[in-house]
Amino acid sequence: MSELERVMHIEDDPSIREVARIALEVVGGFIVKSCSSGQEGLDALKQFTPDLILLDVMMPGMDGPQTLAHLRTLPETDNIPVVFMTAKVQPSEVAEYQRLGAAMVITKPFDPMTLPDQIRAIWRDWHGQD
Amino acid sequence: MDKTELLRSQLLVLAESFRQRLETDIPALSDLARSLPATTEAPIEPLRLLRDSLHKLAGSAGTFGYPTLGNKARELEQTARQCLDQRSWDDACRQRLIDGIDELKTMQKAGHSAQGPNPQMAQASVQPSSALRIFILDDDPQSALRVAQTLESFGYVVVTFATAAKLTPALEHDRPDALVLDVSPGTAGHGLLESIQRLQATWNQPLPLIAVSDQESFDIQLSAVRAGAQGFFIKPLDLAALENRLERCFNSFQSEPFRVLVVDDDIDLAQRFEAVLSSADMRVETVSDPRLLLQHMDVFMPDVILMDVNMPDYSGPELAQMIRMNDNWLRVPIVYLSAETDVARQMAALLKAGDDFITKPISDSVLITTVYSRAQRARLVSQALARDSLTGLLKHADIKEQVELEIERARRTKLPVSIAMIDIDHFKQVNDSHGHGVGDNVIRALANLLRQRLRKGDRLGRYGGEEFVAVLPNCNAEDAKTILDDIRAAFNALYFSGSNGAFQCSFSAGVSACQALGWEASGLLERADASLYQAKAQGRNRIVLADSGSDIP
């Protein structure tokens, strides 16, 4: 397994997009592609070839679960963990998102300082490494 | 400049633009709330917009150094959500939203803390299951400390108040998830009961209140009930019982949504059912190919099945009989949907299998009510059947079944699963020296602690007398060991009241896993059991990992 390098972040809120981009680039040292909608993410997918996708749950138009469903129809996303981000939800909703195929759910507000480590851990878990 | 400083300075810049954004966003929210009509019909679309905007704000404000504002936004989001879900709308709801958003305005004007966004702040909120906050007011500082320590070891966040004067504003502005209040005559808490009663009336969900007292008088209990008490405990407190009651208060608020499986070949109709039931907060899935029905059920675990009677090639009663051939699905109610109005033929279908009929055309409210009541009843019954009466955990056979299910899932999804076998140390001595009642308290306390500390998706069962099994999906053996070791330390720190003073308990556990690279799935329970035996042999109060049984170094 290679290291986590390329992260796609799909989020409609510009402030959150920016904070996450800086955290992931500066602290995490990742190559980041920020997208403002599910469609933009789908369009950019082939070219950017992310290792992992961070996906906001609530977006106008195509929301997180719908975007995930679209992603899962594309064969090239088979090996890409998709991580949901959402404001504090009921544990049952978290379980539901995981059932839909989310690798993990990160609760907002997130800590920009630890976000990169969090997704690195999720990445390792997904690939079955200790 | 190191990374932390670089990030911090960049965050400051972003926080400034977020502050500017709030200056337009919050007045916009306020306008939106004020534009909501004061009709009796809930204004669905604008309310949704308001709910979604508040949800966004709840998610972002904390990251930019406005945690209080974020929390308030979350509370308002829930208010809006409730109005939507229950379709209940009146001037009071409207006013509550308007007032709440005005509060947001005040919080925004007051500005956030001077240090700006705080990268440490969100530490606690990254946990998938959020910690519940409990306020305590007790005239006896010793007793307050003991309650606080116990509840903290159960994973709650506890804030202790010294005086009523400090508690009251905190209740109003920073509502906790529960309040433990000393209401003994002459105490500050006793004097607060009336104002708490008034406060309760202003909240749309009551605040769980646990009253503790040094006297068991009728009058005190009555005023506690009037203030919304859901538990009443006499000092010296039985802390396990108190925790158990709190647990029950919380469970009634966060039960999982009902799952409904729709079996109908008419896709349009199925989508409509899906929309109607989803609007009542149920999870719905549709099977249009009946050949996949049983597989679908295994994955989705429905609470209720809605079944079309007439489908090409198959009839509803035929499929219902197939479902009933499986013991596991006996408890799931099957509701037929049909244009059949001939009562005799309806009865004939019900005699074969199935529980109820809804006749097409179907009104939304009949559909929701029928499915809801059936689902609720089915949940209660299956809980009563599958749950151990002392602990509320799964019974032996059911947890064994969960173990098999989760191992199968792990092999399919290539996500690890860990199994832990947990046994209370020297439990017989507890029973012998303190009696079975105290022993039961210890068992219940461990059950509650495990439930608190494990994730909602984890499975937990009472395997034998003082033996428990936990199934942790998507968790490798090392992580499972770490998690259990934390729980072990917390359990070890609990004090139980026994016949001759306080005493402590410990447990041992063995952990096995089905994980990379071997994905060895056979004998996981046996391996966990063997490790538990080793943990006991090595001196108890410890967690031992099983050999992976594969080629992991």
C-alpha cells in the first residue's frame, strides 16, 4: 500500500473548504483538490485520481449520500475510501452513513490541527494496516 | 515558522472572513425566521432552508472559534427539525426560532474569545458518539465529587455547581443533557425546583432531571416530579442505579429510526411510500425484485415489511410465507398493500401469513400511523425477547448470532472485526460477601459502562452470569485492546456500596480478531475465550490478545 497523498474534499461552504484545504496541505502535506459540489467532484475525479475523498453530508443539489451513490457506480472509486463530514449527528445516523458505505464519519466542528492525522488513521484502517 | 504557527496564522485570516460572513448570514437567518408565517400549517420549504442553514452554522462556527454560537445553532437546528418532523407548527415554535436567532446575534456581537480559532478545541467532538453533559448541584461537596467521578468514568462530561445562583443562568444559556439535583429540605436545590419547573415548560424536550435527597417524603417527591424528575434517589446514593436511570432517560431520546422494507414491483408507488415514510423519519428501502428479498432482509434488518399483494409471478402471501419459514424473521410484522377490498380474501391472505392490510388508495397519514405503530410494537417485543432483563444487553444466542454476522461482513468488506470476551474477576466473592442484589448492581454497572464506551454499531451481549461478549466491527485487535483497556481502568475505578463499606471490582478480557492479512474467521470466540483464560492466569484485571492465527508478525 502506498502512503496517502491525494485528497479530494467536496464541500459547499467556502470557509470550511478553505480551512480544510489549509489544514490538509500545510499540516498534512497532502495534495488537495477542493470541490464545491458533488457534481464538481465527480467531474474532477478521473483527472485528479484521489486516494481518499472527504465528503460533506449536507449540500444543496446532490447531497453527500447521493454523491457517494454516484461515486460507487464508477469502477475507479472501488478502492477509494469516502469519509463523511457532518455537524454533530445522532449515533444512529453515523451507523446509517457507514452502512451506506462511508469509511468513517468525522464530526464538525473538526479540529484543523488533527484532521490530517484523523484521515491518515482512517486510510490505514481502510487498508487493513495496524 | 513551524506548521502549527503557520496554520494558526492562516486560520486567523480565515476566522476574520468568517466573522464578516456572520455579519450578513445571521441577519439573513433572522429575516428568514421572521418571514415564517404564523399559520397552523408548518411552512415546509422555508423551515427546511432554515434547518439546513442552521446545520451548516452548527458545523462551521466551532472551527472558527465560536463554539457557543455553534452549540446554540445546533439547538435551534433541532427545534426546526422537530417542527418539520412532527409537522407541528404554531406561534410558539416560530417565536422560539426568532428568539433563538436573536441570541445568535448577541453571541456574534459579543465576539469570540480573543485567541481566535483554537486548534485544540474540537478534541472532544471528533468522537463519533458525542459525550453527554451532566450538571450537578449538591450541598455536600463530598457527595458531589463522588457522583461526578462515577459519571465521568462512564464517559459523561460533568460540571459541578457550588451554588444555585451559578446553576440557574447556566441552565438557561448552556443547557446540559441532564441535571442531578440535591433536593433535600433546606438545600439550595430544593429552592430551585419551582424555577426548574418553569424552565422545563419553555423547552420543547424536557431536561432529564434526577433528584437526590436525604429524605423520602411524599411532598419532596411530588415537587420533584412536577419539576420533571425522572428519577429519585435517597442518600447514600447507589451510583450504579443512578447511572442506570440516566442511561434509560437518554435511550428514550436517541432510539434508532425504524427500518421499513417495501416490496413492490411498481417503482413509482414504492418511491412515493419511501418519500412519505422518510418524511416521518423512518429509513426505507425498496425491493423491486422479490428474488432478492431474503438477501436484502439480512442486510437491512427491517422492523416492518410493506408488501404488495399482487405482483407479476409472485403473490404477497407467498413471499410472506417464505419470510415466515425463517425463524429469525418471525418477529417482523408484514403489512399488505392491496386494492383488495373483499374482506374474505383479505382474511385468507392474513391466515397464510402477514399481520395487517392497508387498502389502496392509501392516505399518507394512515400509512405512517400503521407502519409506525407496527414498528414500535415489533421493537418492544423483540427487545423483550432478545434482551437480558438485568442488563438490557443481547442474550447468549443472539450475541452469538451477531458474532457470526459481523465476521461474515468483515470477510466480505475486508474491514477487520474484533471479538472480546469479558469476565468480572472474583465475582463469586462479591455475591458471597455482599449478596446477590449488590452482585447484580456490579453486572449492571459493567453493562452500562460497556454500552457507554463502545460505539453504537458495536454489539454487546451478556454471555453468561458475569461474562460479556463485545463485537467491534471495523476495529482491529490492537485498537480493540486499547479501547477495552480504557474501559477496564474506568471499571476498576468505580466504587460499589457493599454490606460493609465501599469496594472495587475488576474484569479480565480476551480479544481475538478477523483481520488482515489472514482474515482467519474460524473459532474467534474460542480464541477470545482462551485469551481470557490466559488473562485470568496472569493475575486478572488485564486484557490479553489472541495469537492472530495468521502470518501477522
